Amino acid sequence: MSILKDNVNKGPEYLRAMIKRRCISIPGVFNGISAEIAERHGFDAVYLSGSGIAGAAGLPDLSLTTLTEVAEKTAEIASVTKLPIVVDIDTGFGETLNVMRTVRAMERAGASAIHIEDQELPKKCGQLSGKKLVTEEEMVNKIRAAVEARKNENFIIIARTDSRALEGVDGAVRRANIYLEAGADAIFPEALESKSEFEKFAKTVKAPLMANMTEFGKSPLLTVKELDSIGYKMVIFPLTAFRASLKAMDSAYGALKREGTQNSFIKNLMTREEFYELIGYYEYEKEDSHIYKYKKVPK
């Protein structure tokens, strides 16, 4: 999908309308080309995780990335896909004023939704132990700041709670309902540990819900169909493609070093023609030719 096509991002209104109708599968992407591949496979939205941005830079998910880096990556992705983008803004990159600046930056960059979490800094990956929570009051203030800051009322504010690990499911439910009262549009309960916990949360929190189906974590890998039947509206797969690409790169580099040639795995590579088709290479050439067909510079 080339940026030379009618490639206007579908935006918050489209995403909000979709999750009212049905549960959607949202794959994690980590740059423009991964978003183009996701769009080609018919997904309705894409997800940009903090761990994906950090991981692609060779860093752990420990609040090491900045607002500028996240905004730049969001804009890169928005420029090449029509799909709405859900962006992980960690804890909002600071206190309430920082949250307001972050929300405005995400809107300008082309995001359709953000989620903000209730961890203390330095935050940790939601699937790991050792997390600490901010007070409910502090998180409420951040949610109110996010809602106040958005320019488009359809821009979706998702409140993530990591409280399951520290306060149990009942504590997560309590916090979720408080966050909804503060103005959050949707809730993301991180690291629920069984299907029954997903079911209990959905029965007691009446809002659009997001489920995280990341690999090798605390949550069971339920299908989108299962989560839809329980009552979830968004299912994210934050690092699935990223992990697959790392495995493929590791294998390719290993074989290249051992054998000194790519002949043994060339069948596993995307061809030049396939790559050019994916990025719209020939459309760029046509656009270039169209511009240069004018022989005289207009006065």
C-alpha cells in the first residue's frame, strides 16, 4: 500500500464504530513495513506496543523509550496504512501535564486510540512480576487529563490496569470501574490468569474490553472467537510478528555465517518482486514519471 494511493488513515471514528459492532483482532506492528503486511492480510486495525518499540531498538521494556520515539514511530506507520492504530503510551511519559502533551502528540501522529497504565515508574512488562501500582487517585487524574487533552472526541482512551497481580481480580474490577467513571472509553485488564478470570471481568465491568494474547506470559492463549463470546471487543497480539521475524533473522544470519551463501534458505525469502509490490515501488516510479513529463517549469 503506497503513500501515493488514497491512503488516508481511517481514524478514531472508524475504530470506535467497529468495536461497537464486533470483536476485532489487532496484530502488533513495529514499523511501517510490518503495518503494510498486516493490512494486506485484512486486519481491521494495528497495535503499536511499547515493548515492540523498545525491542526493535534492542532495549528492554523498562520505560527507556521516549514520547518522541513513540510519536515518530506512530507517524511512520500512519503514513503507510489506512488501518487505525492503537498505541501503547506506557504510563503517559510523566504526570498529568505530560499525559496531556502525550495525547495531543499521538493524535497529531495519526493514532486512533491509546492505552495508559496504572504502574509506577519504572514500569515493567505487564506479564512480569515486580510491578508497583500508582494510587487510584493518581490514575484517575491521568485519565481525566487524557480525556481533557484530546481534540477529537472519538479518539479512544483505554485505561489499562495491572492490578490483577497485586490486588487480585476483584481489585482489578474495582479499579476498572473507577477508571470508567473518570472518563475512560475502554478497559484493558492486563495479565489475567485464566479463562474464568476473563469471564468474571467481562461480567462485572460493562465497557469495551481489550484482551492481551501475548505469548509466553501469564494469560492463557484464548482465540478471538472465544474472547468475543465472553464479551471482549479488542484482542491484541503485541509481539507475535516481531518474535517470528527475530526467529527468522536469527536463522538466516546463522546459516549465512556457517555457509557463506544464502542458497540453502533463499526459498524462504520474500522476492524482490514481492517486496516491490508490497511497498508500491512501481507506483512511485509512475508518479516520478508523471512529474517529469512536464518539460517547462511553470512561471
